[in-house]
Amino acid sequence: MERIQITVFGPANSGKSTLVNALCGQEVSLVSPIPGTTTDPVRKAIELPYGIGPAVIVDTAGLDDASLLGAERKRRTEQVIDTTDIAIVLGADEASTQALLKQLEDIPLVHYRQGESVDGLLQKIAAALPAQKESFLTGRLVREGSTVVLVMPQDSEAPKGRLILPQVQVLRELLDRGCIPVCCTPEKLPTALASLAAQPDLVITDSQAFAKVNASIPVSTPLTSFSILLAAAKGDIHSFAQGAGAIEQLQPGARILIAEACTHVPNTEDIGRVKIPALLRKRIQPLEVDIAAGNDFPEDLSPYSLIIHCGACVASARLVRARIKKALRAGVPITNYGMALAHLQGILDRISLP
């Protein structure tokens, strides 16, 4: 279950940090009468009552920060908007807050007044939560009793002693839906298939193993990837599919943006920084590739011919959709790792979408 991000916005010294500490029941943010005490966004994971559940409370810098670093602090505050599910607004009458409200668009707002009880605020937050629709990563691809083979490479990118989050999420969902999951590595796929009484109802693989897995299963067996399932759940699968097709229009000298929602230390088998650029360069030379990790997503997308986004396993759906919207507004095609790898390996039309 994704954590709801609740962000507190307002002018300097409006009580944002005091409120965050009160909501969390502990000293999360430094409280001081000196303007500009909070600089970067401060985050605290917490479990909240009244049906809110797992959440992240975010404290932000004052919107009217006039210090030498004020513009940079404001930029970092505005970056948080893309990941905000509920906005708590203080100092609603201030000019800086009014300007911010225009940027919040469809984000549910909760206005807080000094002296309001935390309990009352929590009830307002609970009432503002968007209705949650039951949905599945695997969508209509499976039903109760379906046999599903999960192909999970255990290379140097795989975390030692554990599975990556999308694999865990899909495996748990299949169990909850009454399916029969069979797990293996690409090397053991033929053995896993041979152990089954009939061909599986679905094969889900890591996108980097698409070609090898596709060559090992019958054409009649539906095939998809963890990245594509996440793309459908968190983003816009149709925009991503169209973006993958834009790879064919890339010209020599094109500039590509690889966007990662998380931050990690890359290695020699990194999908976004190594494997995808290598596959692209087999088709197009020269090719310029930029990497944006974590919250570092360029404000100006006009220099790019294509954006390839990660699977966003640790990012919220709101962040992914905000980035898609920004790309489409800039007229830049956007796709994700799974779609791009399927296209580059010539099997995009073979992939089953949830």
C-alpha cells in the first residue's frame, strides 16, 4: 500500500514545523522564530488514525523566503507538489500562499488555522482523502486459479538476500487473488516450464530478460513484465506505448533523458544507465544521454527527443502522472523501461497489457 503524502505549505513562521511536530507526536522539524529555519523539505513516515493509514508528513520552507537562498528553497518546495496527495495550507490570506494555490491544481486542500486541534485536523485530512478504487497490478491478465510464472534475474542489480519491491508486490497480489505463482530465474525457466502440467496462463519477467524469456515460451503464452504492470498502475500505459514507438524517429545527435524515481549507486549492469543506452546506441549514433535521479527532474524538457522513465516502484502514481503531463505539455514523447526494452528487443506487439 502506498503511503499518502501530506505536505504542509505556508509562509515563513506561520507554524508549519510546529504543526508537523504535533501531527507526528515528536520533534521532527526544528522550530525557531528565525525566518528560513526550514530549508529543504523534511519528511517523516508515520501511521495516522481515522482511516488515513500509512503516510508521509512533509514540512517545507516558507513560501515567502526572501533570503539569498530563498529562490532555491522555493524551487525545492515546489518540487514536492508533484508527490503531494493532501496539501495542508497555512496563512491562506498571504500573497505567497495564494500564488501557490494556483499550482496545486487537483490536489485536495486542508486549511489549518492557528489553535485548531490536531484531532480536528486529522479528521479533515481523512475526509479529504480521495476515494480508493480497488485495482490490481495484474488487472485482467489473471483470474483465480491462474498459473503464473515469475522470471526474476538474480544478477548484481538484485538486492542481496531479498527481492525487489515490484516482484514482492506482484507475488503477494497473485497469492491474494488465488493464483498459483511459480518463481524462477531466466536460466531455470525451461526447467520450471517442464515441471508444469500445462503451459502457464501468464509469464511475468524482468524487462531486461524479455528476449531470452520470449524465446523460451510458446507464442500463445501471454507475456508481460513487472515494469509494464507498474506503468499501467501508476502512469498512462497508452502514452508510454506511444513513447516507445518514438524510438524509431530518433535521429543521430538526439538527446535522451533517463529518469529514475529513486536514487541508487549504479553498477555495470544498471538497466537505465548502462543497458538501455547501449541498446539505443546500437541503433543511433551519436546519442546524448542525461540521467535524472530522485527528485531531480528537469524543468525545461525542450532539449530532449525522448524521456525514458524507470518502473517507479518507489514513486507515487501522482509523481509519475505529473511527469507524464509535463512531458506531453512540452511535446516530448515519454515511455518507461519496460516499454522501451520491449520495443528495442522487437517484441512490443507481443506484450500483454493489464
